[in-house]
Amino acid sequence: MHSFEVIGGKRLKGEIIPQGAKNEALQVISAVLLTPEKITITNIPDIIDVNLLIELLGEMGVRTERPGPHTCIFQADDVNIDYLHSESYRRKSGRLRGSVLLAGPLLSRFRKAFIPRPGGDKIGRRRLDTHIIGFEKLGASFDYHPEDGFIHLEAPNLRGTNMLLDEPSVTGTANIIMAAVMARGNTSIYNAACEPYVQQLCKMLNRMGAKINGIGSNLLTIEGVDYLGGTTHRILPDMIEVGSFIGLAAMTRSDIIIKNAGVEELGQIPDKFRQLGITLQFDADDIHIPEQELYEIKTFMDGSVLTIYDHPWPGFTPDLLSILLVVATQAKGSVLIHQKMFESRLFFVDKLIDMGAQIILCDPHRAAVIGLGREQALRGITMSSPDIRAGVSLLIAALSAEGRSVIQNIEQIDRGYQYIDTRLQKLGAQIHRIIN
């Protein structure tokens, strides 16, 4: 187990480049199973979750070449389907929530797949109903085997259909798209997720020979094809990292430039930080967050307390609510943070309260933050990272706090943020990795 030791209260300065998007990487890397031809993917983040998926594909027989640390050439021309029955696959795929994304391409090309019990963050229920129901509508059958912990899927004759998703699940939409691209006939998916990462997957599949229309909307139409070929693809900058760095700059009163931030794909993210009073300056694809002594939370037009909540794209992403909550603790004013999607994601606020933050946890989904306006700095403590986003939020809090903090279980942070300690050190942060 590793920990971070942080000496807070230091102002940072410099430039930082966001990594490739984790959530997009898991989708497009899974899609390499759809073709026996080579696929080159660049801007791959060097993080635990993505590396585990690449390792899993390698053990399935997918050949990989790494001409650079963030580039990989995949060729799935000799996939070992029998590996899917192995204990190694069950153990490794069960550690990674993203392994569920292998089911769609496996059904599409090989007509069978196995889904393990989901791994990843412990942030609440993360059901698979949308995936399974979508596969069923395409003609797949499934059976749960409690003895091995897998859902077994078979689809000897995938056929196009019309479906209305019960929720605009990002991974569910991506999985169903990958299953439908080589189904016989036409498929329409209504209430589809339309996040930039899903758009990127669709664009990549179209370059491979798929016929997907409606990209960027919540109604996708797919004309099934018989074969998909190779392509090249570049992953977008990670919007969650961009938001994290904006929050870091505000909390630590730092002057930071985020280079190559993918500004056109950020949606509501800049506006939500502006609602907290944070100044953002844009120069082409770069974001400059100037040093700011005080930022004040805005109210609604009638003067009522601001509420910020998550919502499917183009609404605000739930992955940044934890960051906004932390940033609000040192703002002037109050805000209600409403996390609708995951009932356990706000449980990290007890650590912030221990650090001196004024937060009322109303219920598992809502937290009222009373901003201190920097009248009282947070204080360093020892704490543990419960999930990726909460872990980075606690790291931001520690970097702004007075004194020494220790963050344990940082493997959770490493799952989603590459080299975060060394990158922050280059900005002047006092952060050190401790090997326990």
C-alpha cells in the first residue's frame, strides 16, 4: 500500500497538460476486438485501469506493440475465447469496472461473451441492466452462473432492432453500439448517452467501416455491416483532469495554465466553476486560472442558494461534483451539492469536516457547503482515499491545507490519474509518495 505525504499551503505556478481521457480509453480499447486488423490508439493515459484492460486483452491473445508510452498498436487476429473461462480472466476482469465493455465487441464478432461481477469504485450500486436488456433486444440470451460469478451471454444471430434505453448509461450505450455495428439490419437507440467519449467511439467505429448516424444526439441509428477494418484514433484530453486542475488552482491560490485542454469538449464544466466565482481565461485550447485570493459563490437570480447537481450529458458530469464540493469549502457563500447518480459518493465529506470544513451531509445524495471565505484554513490530517474522484478531491484539500496530511489507499487515485505526484511537483507542490 502506498500513501501520499502532503505539506499544504504552498502556492503553485506553471503549466500542466491533461492526460488522455480514461473513460474514452476504456471504450475505444475494448473496440479493438471488433476487427482482426491493426488499430493504433494514441494519447492513452498511463493509469492502472487502462493498463489492466490492455493486459487483459494481451492474455486473450490480442497482440500489442508500444512504440511510445502513450501509443499502442492492437491486433486482435487470434483471440483465445477459451481464456474467457479461466480463473485468471475472472479475477482480473472482476477488478476492473471497464471490463464490462468487452462484452459488446465479443458478442458482435464472436457471438458470445462473459461479464464478471463489476469491479472499480465503491461509490454505490452500478447496475448492468441497461447492458443486458440492450443485448437481449439485439437477440442475445443470458444466464447467470453463481458458481463462477459470470453472466454468460450467447448471440448466434444478432439482429437490429429499435430500443429505448431506461437510462442514458455511458458504458451501456457504448456496449450496445459495439454489439449492434455488425448485427443484421438496422438498430436505433433512443435515450442514448451522448458524452464526447461516446461520440469519439462512434467516430472511430465509422472510420473502421461502421454506419452510425446521429452522433452527438440521444438518438443513434446503426446500419449493421459484415466487417470492420483497422484505423487510427487519438483520445481526447480528460475533462475530469481539466476540472480537477481548475479546482486545484482555485483552492491553492495558484497561477496555472492548463495546456491543450480540449476546450470545445468541456460542456458546462467552465460555467460551473465560474458559478463558484473562479476566474477562467481562454487562449485557443489553453485555460489560464490566475492567482485569486477570494472567490464568491453566485446565487440564483432570485437570491436563493445555488444548487449544483449532476445530469446526463450535456448536463454536468457527476465525476466533478466531489471537486466542486471541496473548492466550495474555501469560497465565500453557500452551495448545495446534489449527487443524484451514486448514493455513496459523498461519504468522503467526513474527512473534510475533520479538516475544518463547514459541511452538512443532508443525506447520501446531498451536502450543504458553507464557504469559509478563507477566514479559516483547512488543517492537515491523515485520511484514506475511498474512490478515484474523492481521492483527488482530498488531495486538493490537503494541498490547500495548513500543515501535513497523509492520504492512504492512493492506489485509487493512481487508477485514474497518471503520475499525479510528479506532475504536481513540477508546479511546486510538496507531495511525496510513501511506500508502506
